[in-house]
Amino acid sequence: MRIKEIIQLIEQVAPLPLQEDYDNSGLQVGDQGREVTGVLLSIDVTENVIDEAIALGCNLIISHHPLAFRPFRSLTGKNYVERCMMEAIRNDIAIYAAHTNLDNARGGVNYKLAEMLELQNVKILQPKENALLKFVTTVPVQHADSVRNALFNAGAGHIGNYDSCSYNLTGEGTFRPREGANPHAGELGTFHFEPEVRIETVIPVMKKEEVLRALLAIHPYEEPVFDLYPIANEWGQNGSGVVGVLPEAMPEQEFLYLLKDIFNLPTIRHTKIEGKEIRDVAICGGAGAFLIPRAISYGADAFITGEARYNDYYDVEGRLLLAVVGHYESEICTKEIFFDLISKKYPTFALHKSAFDSNPVKYL
């Protein structure tokens, strides 16, 4: 098995186009064509993690946080990032990161946190915007089924829990083949009417090239007609944070103790206990305080995240319980996500979860 096969497996769930503009997910060091000897799964890449990979005979490290997050102009070993890069190169270790693409993915970090809390009716808290296109094409009636199926197989027509979604309208297309044309129907120089089906469907922006390739490969016309329209609909299948419902409502203090237990926390920061019950819960792992207004607008009783600023505690104004569990603690589940993805496909492969605690925040 080659490194690229492991990468493809992860990117089926967390495609790179889902990452935020500021991020740097993907393969950061190494040749994806190399054969894999073993994979080490971690949250961060540190010198201890590199040493661990060497000791285990792993030549691929998959982390949640990118090692090379900011650009740099030299590689001299002046900090841990550069030293890790140099040591990885020396030992032929590839480094791959799935960061905000895994955060934003359906089935990613926040869905895993919701699963740990046994939330029900889980959905995206802040769906992706400007991420959808309306795709329209026309095709001869007898070819409509094959073209539709090719578009669906390429990623078109997914809306919520439904797939193969399209709208179809029959009509007539006209054209006149000119000299040099090789028409599927009609005669050179003759005006032609063709019974056609207009197929409308929706596609994620990141699937545009894939869908166009599928259309051009299957469409019988020499010059297929298609249109792409940007649409303002939110993409509810991917985005930031999730919201769901606890199996049973519980008092705030009991809910906070539940979080301490689930995340194995020595301490938890939270807003004032108001004596309310918690039922609807919003979650965003990592630095998710930017979603506080969205959680309030949704009507969540509690919002769980990894980081929050001092003023964030004031800003909720008693409208919800803010619980801050720690950035590292809220994302430690990423190792489980990677493990489940890879082991399900390759159950006997040499797969290791890093035993090293890379959390830079300590508690006294």
C-alpha cells in the first residue's frame, strides 16, 4: 500500500477543499508514491512524535494540527517545527495533516464529539456558504438516464439525507451542424430539432471539475451544453460546529460533571450556573468561540468548545451555558477518527495511536 492510498481514504471523508482559507492541511513532507511501512496517528507533530514514529518503524505520521502552519523562508532547525521537518526528511517520514477540513466534515471532529455525548438529531451548526452551484445540462431523451447517473456518481444531486436529486423538463433543442462537425444527430448544413431533457441538479463547488469530466465523458453530443449558476443556499452537509439533543435533559451542574468525565478533565471553565436544564447542545472542537452567536441564535442551552476569550463569558449574558474544555482535550478524538477510518478498510495494517501527550497546556 502506498501513502496516497491512505490519503485518499481520509480525503473521502474530509476533502481538502473543506479547509478554511487560513489553513494548511494536506501532505506537508514526503512522497505520496512511497510504500507505507506503518502509520502513527497524533494530534500534533513534535520532536517526541517524530522519535516515536522512528521507534515504531512508521514512515507516515497523520496529525490533526499541521506542522507547517505558517510559511517560512529557511529550514535551519531554529524552532521545533523546522527541527521536525528536518528529522522527518532525514528519516524518510511523510507528514500529513487533516485540520479544518476534518473539523468541517460531516462525520469529522464535531460529529465525533456529539457521538461521545450521545447527542441525537445532530446537524451542522453553521453550514458552509457560497459552496453550491446549480448545474444544468440538456441531453437527448434516450441518453438522459445514463447522463443523470454519471452526474450523480460524480457527486451531483446530494441534498441533506437524499441523493440522486434532479429536476427534469422535456423540450426541443435546435442546431445546424456546420462543416467540420461530427454530429450525433442531424445532417451537415441542415437545421435540426432534437427531443431533449433539461436536467437540473445541485453540486458542491469542489465537485465542479469532477462533474464536468463525467458529463463530457458520457454526453453523446460533440459540444454538450451546460450552465453553472452560483446559488445562495447554505450547504447543510458540511460546515462549522454541530448541534444536537441530549437523550434526557439534565441540570447544568450534572452536565458539567458529565463533560469532566467524558473528556477526562482536571478542571473545566464555564459561565455562571443559572439553575436551568440542558437539552439542546452546540459543540465546536478547538477554537470555536466564533460560533457562540450562532449557538445563541439557534437556541442551544449549552455550547462546548476548546477555547474562549475572557469577554466571551460575558457575551453569552446568561442565554446559554458556555463550557470550555481545552483545545487539546476537545480534539483528542481525532486519533480515534483516523484509526476508525483506516482500520475499517485495512484491519491488519500497522496502525499506531501516539502515546505521547503533546498538550502544551498544563494544569497545577
